Amino acid sequence: MNMTNRIAMLYDSPEWSQMEFIRQLQERGVHTDLYDIEGLDDVSHFGRYDLVLNRVYPSAVDRGKGHLIPKALKKFHELDKSGVHVVNCMQATIADFSKTRSYEMMRKAGIPTPRTYHVDDIEEAERFIRTVGLPIVLKNDTGGRTTSVVKA
């Protein structure tokens, strides 16, 4: 690779910009531009990049940046439509942001998974617990790093 190779990295939090990773890419002649998804309005110029790295993760919810997820999904959809090559593309991002969606995709593909049920509010969760009993594991549908996981 030479300095004509260009990568754009989209991120939701500075910790995910991975400065060491960028430094190593640049040592190898890969020009890398960082874009904070929060301030990103226009992605029409991303066609000039050889590759776009998606570093916006479900754990944004746990870092108080959950409001960025719909914006990120919209931007990845725009990039997909324009033919830009994205690592962690729109479909991967959608599956990553929803444990329910991931479960449905794995089940459809025949991958064994634990019984999984989606509930939308505390009352529905209480009814579910009365129906199936304990113990159960509760998780938020969106998020990462195993935060908000509770065994009841």
C-alpha cells in the first residue's frame, strides 16, 4: 500500500478511534481520516475513500450516546446505496444493534440458540416471568460489553 490508499473511520466515542491502530495504518502508508458520527451530516464525499471502517458500536448506549444509533444507521444506509465499501456494513450494523434481530437471524440460519423472548416494557417482563418462571437472564435489546445483564 502507498499513501494514495485512503480509509475513513466513523466512530461514536474517541476511545473507539483507536489512535494506535491509525498510527500503524499510517506507518504502512494508509491515509486515515476520522469522522465523529455525532457531527457528521454529509457522507456524499466518502466515495473518495478506498474503504470506510464502521466503529460505531451498540455499546454507545452504555456510554450515553444511544441517540447516535439511528443517525449511524441512516448514514450507513446512505453509504450502502452509494456503493461505498464499508467494513461492518448496514446489514451487519443492524444485526449488531439488536439482540432480537441477531437471534432471529441465527435461528433462521439453523444455529442453535437459547430460547429468547422480546418484551417491550416492565409489565410485559413481569407477565413473562410469571409464565416461564425463574431463573432467567434479562438483557437490553441494544448495548454491549455485557452491561445491563441480570440473572433473575
